[in-house]
Amino acid sequence: MDIVTAHDRPNTVAEAIEIQETLRGLVDRGDRCPQEIVTVTGLDVAYDEERGLIAAAAVTLEASGFRVVEKRTVVSGISFPYEPGLFAFRELPPLLDALRALEHTPDLLVCDGHGLAHPRRFGLACHVGVVTGLPAIGVGKTRFIGEHDEPGRERGARTPLVDDGEVVGAVVRTQDGVKPVYVSVGHKISLDNACRQVLRLCPAFRQPETTRLADRLCRDALKESL
DNA sequence: GCGACAG
DNA sequence: ATCTTGTCGC
């Protein structure tokens, strides 16, 4: 797929924050998602701090049936240190390389990290969405910011994630009794629709099928690069 | 000043 | 993220 927008490569933390403050205004919180999502692409990365390598994976699935349509992985050098709130600058370069390698443009992107549920309302999912111009959802495994009540134990139960008086996401139980995931808007999709999509993508496990597949792929790519 | 802190 | 054994539960 084509990615027109160039991704900024900051050299300092201050520079990275400045970029986020600028790009945050480009996030589209409206529901621009196609009524019928046909394909969904999952994104994830794996690290090898020892060798300073990062592997990224982009895997596209049919929304109904979860059949794998396309998959790409890329291994490159780590270019930015881990900094809470700024890891989009670590993961975005390889993720975009993987996305660019895809032949077809998907209807939706699912990231393993937060979107608006971020200190400056511009987490990885927002960054990915803005740069690609595609609808994007952030699905985090742990809380980053915000407060929330515990959702009911049944699959589908959800409670709002609130930060500074603003609803920045939802805490969603994707399977009965499992630890909930943190869903937030990345770009061009409403929180409600994002939750619906995430639940649809979690037919049997806590995490979306897209994320599970991408996780395996980039992990394998890292091993095979030995 | 003291914790907390996505992956 | 990654390092890691056994172990509780279905």
C-alpha cells in the first residue's frame, strides 16, 4: 500500500513531544470507517535489545473468517530509545516499512498500544492512523493513563476510561473472566465502533486475532534473522 | 518532592 | 518488550 505522508524522525525527546503536539490536531475522531469492513491489518513488533534489532509485522485478515490475505515482516535497527509516551518513534519506522510492503490497502488497522488514551492524546494508534490516513484502533494490554471502574466479568462488558475529565477510551472484557484490554480511538473511527470491531476480532482469546498473528510473525522473523 | 510510566 | 518453572484449572 502507499503511504504518502513522511514520518518524522526526532533526535531528542523534546523534539518528539513537539511533533506529537503538532500532529495531534490531525486525528479524526469521527467514524469514517467503511460500513462493511472487509480486511483488517494487525500490527506488532518484537525486540532484541542485545543485538539492537526490532522486527515489525503487518498481517491482513478477512474481517469475516480471519483468513490471512497478506503478511509482511521487516527487521531493522532500533532507532529511538524506549520512553513512555514516545514509543511510536521506535515502532513506527519498521511498522510503516511493513505496511508499505503490503500490496493491498486494508479497511482498518489494529495496533498493540493506545491511541487517544495517551498523555498528549496521540499514542501509537493515532500516529499510525494519521500517517497512513486509514481508520486505526489502539488496543493496549495494560493501563497507561486514566481511571476506570472494573467492567463486568462477562465478555462484552465495558467501562469508560477517563482522564482529566475526558473519556479517552474503554476498558473491554473480550472473554469471560479474562483481564480486560484498553481500547481507544486511533483515527477515523468512533470509540463505540472501535469496541465493536475489537470484540469481533476476539472470538476466542483475550487479544484480537490480528494482534496474535502479528505477534507470532514478528517474533519468528526475529529468530530467523539469527 | 514522590510515584507512575503503552511496548 | 523480555527474562523464566512450575502449576492451577478446564
